[in-house]
Amino acid sequence: MTTWAIAPSPPEAASLAAEAGISPVVAALLLRRGVRTAAEANDFFRPDPAGLHDPLRMKGVEEAADLLVSAAARGRRVVVFGDYDVDGVTAVAQLRAALSRAGADAVAFLPHRLKDGYGLKPETVRRVLAQHRPAVIVTVDCGITALEGVAFARAAGVDVIVTDHHLLGRELPAGAVVVNPRQPGCGYPYKDLAACGIAFKLALAVARRAGFLLSPESLLRVACLGTIADLVPLTGENRIIAASGLAALASARAPGLTALLREVGIPAGGTPDAEDVAFRLAPRLNAAGRLDTAELALSLFEERDPARAAGVAEELSRRNALRQAIERRVTAEARERIERAGGPGASVIVEGDPGWHRGVLGIAASRLAREYHRPVLLFGFDGDRAVGSGRSIPGVPLHETVQDLASFFLEFGGHDQAVGGTLPAARFEEFRQSARAHFTERIPAARLERVEEAELELPLEELREEVTRHLLDFEPHGMGNPRPVFYCGATSFDGEPMALGERGLRGRLRRDGPALPCLSWSREALGPFTRGDREIAIRYLVRRRRAGGIEIEIVGARPAGDPGPVLPASSLVSSEAP
């Protein structure tokens, strides 16, 4: 049986509750998110664009903005070189819009996932030079480890600006202007911006240097999409970007954005939430670059004709449906291999196949990592190369651990929880055995045991208005600010639940006072516990109902009783990047 764990309330909760005039429950949740004072609590609950830092505080931004504005004034071509995911595309869209307003001859270049691969490679730079003859290349969401690609461009007389948020390699690209808050000597207060957040900063700096007004609100509508989709922690500036951008989407007038919102069923004037972005908007934007080129996604942001924008949004939906089918097949085939071998076994799952589409490997790896509670690395073979993506589980630093095996890779990069890389196909089996041995040595066995955690014990009768009002204000949720999971030791269903979709149930839970509406997406998990006379313990989330009020989402159920060991609060939520 999976272990359930409940954290005790932090000892400082009572003090913060009294200082900020909030419930101790809310104070405990804030403390786990790094919020320690009443002033910080006020900032957390009221994210304000006025709290964003000056872009010029970021090392390299001033020099990059001067170079770009100078190129615009002299009529020199600028290529904005991006990535094919939502973060990269939204970064390109913002920066290209700012450069166009500055009068620059700005051209977007989005690598093809299958033909070009990721990042600024010498062969891709050669194609950029032949097609566009730029004077300046500015990268977004890539380039921080592209030493050879930058060197190739510089040797051709091209100025290079690298804007990236990925973890640094052992050295920075020589001869480039580097904009990355993680670089040595950068005193920028917030280090966890997504690429689109860095592009947002540079776009504002370009506008300031060129002397024109650029609406932060219009940029934030786009920046919030990449910020949420790229799973950066929604703390600090990222929380402001996400919250402000989501609110601004309610008044979006750009044909592409309005068409995309309409396509996923968000009505005019409606405000999407972070889950709408993560599960409805971002997958459609990502689908273009996963299966072919991301240019279709970029065109949605730049389209000015409503009818054509609607056509692009519809095509993105069709491609997303195809992507889902391909991803299901890859996931099923990988799962079959794992089960045929007797289960995950080792501390890391490494699988590869020539027939696996490289555009869906990351999603498939993420699903399998959750299912088996192991880090997963999946590879597709392309001739003499194996191109892979990896996803991790909480507590296992994937980038750091795989980097110890860097001698296998031709290319490698990523984040703490997600990596990508290329290695010689002939060395795949050798890499798999080495990875299994290395992860077994590095990763304590306890981290591979599935523990379902709750931040607090909160009986349903304690869900009073002063608590639920603040719980809803914790949105938008994401990395660094997950939707809180609570534990209730005893409740039961009020009547018989009804079917919800293919696998879910919807009903009401008893408590002191009116019964609460509830749902679960796992009928199998709740099957034995749905009789009204049976008392159960539940792990649950509190959600906002579109019709108003709240509802309970049950994420785990078992007979009422001991939930398992109590873990220290520090093991549950961190305000740092995961």
C-alpha cells in the first residue's frame, strides 16, 4: 500500500496568522511557500506588475538592448533564433514584436525538431546565414551551452546575443552577449524566469532604449503561457507574470489569442487559469513543434486576420489530437517493455526504439515517471544517433545526475527535473547499463518509495469561508506553489455518487453543516468506499467551481484510520525551483 504522510503545521504559523490576520491553516501553507511576513503575504495574494524588477538589473540586458537598437537604426537584419516549445515560441513572439516596433528587420528562425534538433548548432547556423544573412543573431530559450554554434557565427562576422534560462555549462559561449540570470556576476534578484520571462525583460529594455511605449500587458498575455507551460516555479516574478498575464487574457483582442481561447471553449471575457494553460492551451501550441515545425504556433501570435487565426487554431487542435495518439502508442510500447522485464527494477528507466517519434518522448517520459515513480529517459534512434528526453520525480536531480555521464553525450542540457540529449546509437546499451548503475549508487532507495503527501490535516468541517477564500487566492498553481493537498481522517458519501466521464465519480461528502460537492477522476480508487455508511479517510484538493463556491477533489481514499508516518514540513513544498 502507498504510504500516506501528513506534515505538522509549521511552528511559526500562529505568529504569521496573528500578524497577517489570516487563518493558521493559510499561514502554514504560506510558510511552506517561503512567505514569512504579513507584507510578503500581501504581495503573494495580490501579484502586481509594479513588483517586477527593472530589466536593466539583469547582466547583459543593457548591452543586448543597445546592440539590437543600433542594428535597427542601421537597417541591419536581426534573426531571433528560438526553440520549438511554448516557452521558446512565446519568447520569439515578444522579442520580434519589440524589434519590429523599433524598426528592425527582424526575422524569426525556429529549428525543426527532427531536421535541426535543439539549439544553435554550427550546421543550423550555416543554414541561418545562407537563408537570412543576418548581422545579429539573438537566441531565446537556447544557446547557453552552444559554444561551437556561437563560435561559428562569430567567425562569420555575426554578432550573437544569447538569452537563455537553462542551467549553465562549464563555460559560457565566447564572444556573445549573454543574458541569463544564473550566470556568474549577475545580481538580478530572481533567477528562475522562463525564457519568455527573459524575453519579456529584453523587449521592455529595447522599447526603453528605442524610445517607444510598449504595453507590458500585451506582452504578459503571451509571457504567461510560456511561463506556466515550461514548469518553472510560480514564485516571485514568475507568479506576477502568470497571474497578471492570465487576468489580461480576459481582455485579449489579438485575433490569434482570441481564436485559441475560443477553440478550447473559454468564452470571450473569460479568464483562463493555470490548468487551462497547462492542459488545453499549451498542448495545442506545443503540438506544432512536436510533430513538424513550430512556425504554425508562432503564426498564431502574429496573425491579424480573425478568419485565418481561427483556421490556425483549428489546425493546432488537429495536430494536438495526432500528437496525443502518437504519444499514447509510445507510452504503451515503453510500458510493455518495462513490464516484460519484470517492472522498473533499477533506480532509473532507460528505453529506446527506432520507431519512437522524438517529439513526444518528453511527455511519454513524464507519464511513465509518475506511473513507476522512477526517473525515465526515453530515446528515439535516428541513423547513428539516439536522441532522448528525460523526466524525473521529486527529490531526484536529473540534470545533475545525468551530467555525471556526460562523456556519453554528443549534446546535453536541461533543467533539474527535465533533460534532453543526443548520444551515439552504438553506445545506447552501454549508456543504459552505466545509467542504471550510476543512479542506483547516487539515489537513496527511500526516494524511490512512493509517498503521497498532504500539507495539513484539515477536516471538512473546518473549511470555513475565511479559509476557502484565501485557498482560492493561492492560484495560479504550479511548480513551487502546488495546489495544497489536505488530509481528512473521517468522512463519508451523502448518497450514491454518480458517474463522471469514463473513470470518474461525482457526489457529495458529509460534514457538520451542508454536504460538500465532490468529484474524483479515479472510480477504481473509490470503488470500495462509496457506500454512505462507510467512513473513509481522504486526501483532497479544494477547487473553485465555475458556477461559484468550492468543491472537493478526492485524490486518494482508504478506510478511516492511521494515514501513515508524519513527515517534516520541509519535505513537502519548496519555494525553490524543483
